[in-house]
Amino acid sequence: MRVLGVKRGINTSIKNIDNDSILCYHLIVNNKHRKVLKAVFSYPMQGMLEWKEIEALLTAIGAKTIEGRGSRVRFVFGKVVATFHRPHPEKDAKPYQVRDARTFLEAIGVKP
């Protein structure tokens, strides 16, 4: 059994993902990441989120980033994979991208 991303001195909630791994999902030590997580789960979406903030959140929780062709990017966490197209030329994430990020976070057991 392995523990993913445990840091000393941080309160963590543990959830079994598979038989061989444990996810500690309150690892987001950066306050900005906490705000982005709260904004992703807010409904209706309040204001606009920059795509780079969502990417930083997904990376902070331990999702592996795989660059694709053009603006395609994949995030992999365990057996869960999410594919996105980075918004361009704008920097703000579209509402469907925020919704898909929320779905990915829920699938891996991350909630605010």
C-alpha cells in the first residue's frame, strides 16, 4: 500500500482509491489553490477562472500532466484520465472546462 503526497504537519483526509493506494486529498497547502477549488465547486460559477489556475490546482493535488498536440492536455491520477483543450487566445476557462475539472476532481475523491 502506498500513500500519495503526504506532507508532515498537515491535517489529511484519507480515502481508499484502489487496494494498493491511498489518496490524501487535503494536501493543498497553498491558499490560492483552496480558493480555486472552492470556485470550481461553486454553482453557479462566480466570476471567471484563469485556466492556468485550474492547471496549477490539478498539478498540486498530484495529477500527472501529459501534453498532447496543439492545445490538448491530459491529467492522469491513478486510473482516472481527463482530457482538456487549453483555451486560446483567451486565458479564462470556459464554463464547460470548469465543469469537466469538477467532474475529474470528484472522480478522484477531491472535494472542498
